[in-house]
Amino acid sequence: MTDSKNTISFDEKYLAAIDLGTAKIGICVAKVQERDIHIVHYKEIPSEGIQSSAIYIPMVTAKAVKQAIAEAEKELLIEIKSVVVGMPRNDVVQVEASAKLEREDPEEYVSPEEVRNIKESALKTYPLENPERMAIYGAIAQSFTIDDDIKLSEKEVVGTLTPTLEGNFKVFIGRRQAVLAIEKIFKGTGVSIQKKYFLPEVMAKATLSKEELKGGVALVDIGAGVTSISIYKGNIMRYYAAIPFGGKTVSGDIETECSLDEDLAEKIKKRFGFCQPDKLGPSHDKVLQIRLTDPFRDIPVKYISEIVTARYRELIDAILFHIQESGLQNTLRGGIVLTGGAAEQNGLEAMLREMSGYNVRKGYPKPLFSAPLGVRVICTSSTASVGMILAARDEDLPDCATELPVEEEVKPEPVIEPTPEPIEEQSNDPIVPISPTPKPSGGKGGRKPKGPKPDDPNQGVLPLIWTTVKDTLLKFYDESNKE
């Protein structure tokens, strides 16, 4: 460690991740030292120019991204030079690809480099139908085949002996224009992109336990504009699908049905919306009075919940359809894990459990990092940002920021000047006021004066009294003798 508080040591670095969501842009900055992650900044600001997790007005989105980066730099006193960023989740299809490698030296163990090479070969040789419009977002190895048709996972195949190695992959393909829009935005900000991540994979790293990944689980990410379903079995993502609506669609229904503006509809959904209105409890008969019109408009809370329930039932039906389509519906020992900002909807977890029959829980970032009290990063909407930080740490990506020097305030030394002698002011006034002489204190520790002052008006009183008494006695004595 160095002595200066404004300089990190040689084994520390910054990592920054940006999640481009339909309703919010989340930025997460962490300081990493070896395996330790300390998240020093996490903030969400409203996003603009994004629909269904894809950028459609890059110029507008760029302003929001610049704002998020500038606020993080100002708070942390750093300059962010590069970030990792998430790819869109909608309009993504999955296909299968494979590649085969004839090894030069069959007597040598299979190395991690060979596994990476065969994966790159599979992606390079995969024939895109329209390369100008489509792009590969990512690929996940499903299995590797060695001699005697033995299928192994990516971790298991390293260290084996085989003359040939064949890899089978799930390739995720999306719109090329969406990728170009992301690159255009960051090129204008002066911040480079270290890596673009396919979010379902990194979100699983942030939320799912080892038991869930191995035994089988469906990770459902409900965002504002897209709901994605990724299913894991044997520590590998086996299936992916996306539904083109989410929490913002529910707010839109409230906005339309109740004739409200978008912001007010969103606030009412979060505060008063509840899935399954028959289970509202004490709020069943409450009425909201909207004071934006004359006369005021009354909206029953039960009606709001009926709107929310109708749309979320439709979403749950679509989720369960994709789980059935995956063919893995009977292998989900871990049930369903809900994450994403819209997963916080009141009553959604219970309704999904009732409709699906699976165990359901909310997915928050696992405690794999530390954060100061002021950084509120433990929430369902932060899983994508935290997941990218964890992935960047595991891949040992380089430092993305530099700390700015802090100018120390120089305090001027005090100047000691001689006290000037008082100057008597001359006045033309013939009467000069004189302050009265203060009387000596007779308090504790002081000595009382033994006699009156020369100018004391009481001076000579006792002698006078004694003289008068003496004269009176003498006169009385003389009169007594005469008698």
C-alpha cells in the first residue's frame, strides 16, 4: 500500500459496469484487490431512448450515460476510462454449433487454451444468415466429446488425453444494430468498452447458488421492458428465451385504464398494486383520491390490483410456456428464482408459486463483496451490474479508472503585528465624561476596607452621636443635683 490516501496500491484496481435498462441505467464501480471486491458506488438514473433493453435513440441515451459516469467520477474523485456493459436481452435466438479439433500431440493433456481455441473456431465458422443485420452475442459450451463418445463439461475435459476434441455450443444471436448503437454511445463519451456481456450468464453468477446451478433452476429476470428466462442444469445454461414485455407494460395498463400520466401510474403500481386482489387484506376497501382534476377522481385500490394481476398472469403463462418448451420442466429442483426491478411487485412471488407449483424465491446479489452503508446495492435491480463486476474480476480485466489528485488547501500563516498604542482623541466638547471608579469587591478571597474613604459621606457620624449622648447625660446629671 502507498502512504497517500488518493493513490491505490499496485495490486488494486477499479472495475466499472453499466447496465442499459429500459427504465434505468445502473452504474456500478468497485475497487478490486486480488479476489476481494469492494463496491464503492452504485446508482440508478432514469434511462432514455431505450425500448425492450435495446437502444433506439442513441443520441438521447448517450446523455444519460454521460450523466451516470460524471456523477460517479465526481463522487469518487476518479476518471473512468473504460467499462464493461450488458448486451440487449430481447430479439435473441439460440442455435447450436460445433467444432472439431485434431490434436497435434495426443499424448499431452488437453489444455484450457485448446478449449478456448475450439470455442473461437465454432463461433468463427458459424454461418450467419445475414451478417450485416445479425451478430453473435455469446456462446456457452454444452459438452465436449473425446474418444469413445464420452461427453464431458468444460471443466472436466481439461487434463484428459485424446487425439480428437469436439465441442458443442449454444450460440446466442441478436441484432447487429443494437451492438453498433452501444459502441456509438461510448465512443462519444470518450470511455472505451472493455467487454460486452450476455447478461443472463453473468446474472446467474451473481444470484444462483451452486446447488441450484447443478440441480436445475430457472432464472427469470423481469425488467421494465423485457422478461428473460434462462434455465440451468449441471452448472450449464441449457435454454434461453425472452418475452418482449415487463413491468413497464403493467404501468402502461394503469396509465390507460385510469387516465393517469406515466410517472403517477408507476408510483401507484409500486405502492398500491398487489397481485391477487382477493388477498389484499386491510387495503381491500381503500380508495385513492387523485387530486389532479376537478372534481377529484376516486380509484379503488382493488381495481388497481385487478389491472396488475391480469397483466402478471399473462406474463406468468408465457414464462411457464417457455419452461415447458425447454423440456427441462421436470428437472428444476431449485424451482424459479425471480430477479430484476419488476420482481419486487407485491404478491408476485406468491402468485407465481401458486400458478406454477415450483418453489419460488427472489434473487438478490450474493454476499460476494463488501460495500459501505451508503451504497444500496442489495436489490433485485442491481443483479446485472454486480454480475458484470464479478465476471470482470474472474477474467482479470485491467484497471478501468485513475484517481484524481486532491488539491490540499493551503492555509496562510498568521501574521503577528505589534499592538498600536492608543491615540487620545482631542475633542472640542468642554465636558468630558469620566467613568466612575469601580468599588472594590468584598467577595470571597478579598479584604474589606478597614475604614471609610476620605470622601465618604458617612465619615464622622459615630463621633457625632457620642458627643450628643454625652451632652444629654451631663445635662441630666446637673438637673438631678439641683433638686
